[in-house]
Amino acid sequence: MRSIRKPDEPAAITLAHSLRVLSVALGLNHVAALGGKPRFVHLGGAGGNALAVAGLTWALRSA
């Protein structure tokens, strides 16, 4: 976790960017699947991915 909060090397920054892109893709997948059942799973998944994107964005801006 330290490498994401205070990246010392370019590989950590690349990893954080990659995780952010993956979280956006998975969150959009959950949003697209909201029509199906069970809805609470997709709402939770979209919310969790939104939190991950926000946290990674904050970590990258503070780096």
C-alpha cells in the first residue's frame, strides 16, 4: 500500500494508473448490468469501484 500512497518509482505510478483504468471498466460493467438481478450486487460493485477510482486519483495527485 505504501507504493501507491507515496510512489518512489515509475512502476508504482504505472500500477496505480492501470488499477484506476481497470476499476473504471469494472464499474461501468456493473452499471451496465443494473437491469439484472440481484441489483444490490451491482450497486455495491459500482460503488466500490468508484471509491477505488477516487482513492487512486487522490494518491496519484498527491504524489
